[in-house]
Amino acid sequence: MAASRFEEPARPVTAQTRAGLTCPACGSPDVAQVLGDNGGVSYVCTSCGHSWS
């Protein structure tokens, strides 16, 4: 069944959204974890491109 034009499409549930991790710039839950060259962990928002660690 197709979604109504008034409904938002469902977002995939990821480990980040379950943990409550959201982008500090735009508030989006679409966040990816990125491993740095020195072994550090950073995050990047796949919606707006903001990155942080």
C-alpha cells in the first residue's frame, strides 16, 4: 500500500538512532560513524554533511 502524501516516509532504524545520536547542526538522526587514520572515531551527518568527533 502506498503512503499517503501527508505521511513522512519511514526512516530506517540504525544503531545511532536507537542510541539517540543526532546531528548537532540540523538535528537529523541520519548519522554515520567514520573511523579516522589515527584510530579515532568521528561522525558525519548524511543529511547536511556536518562532521564532528
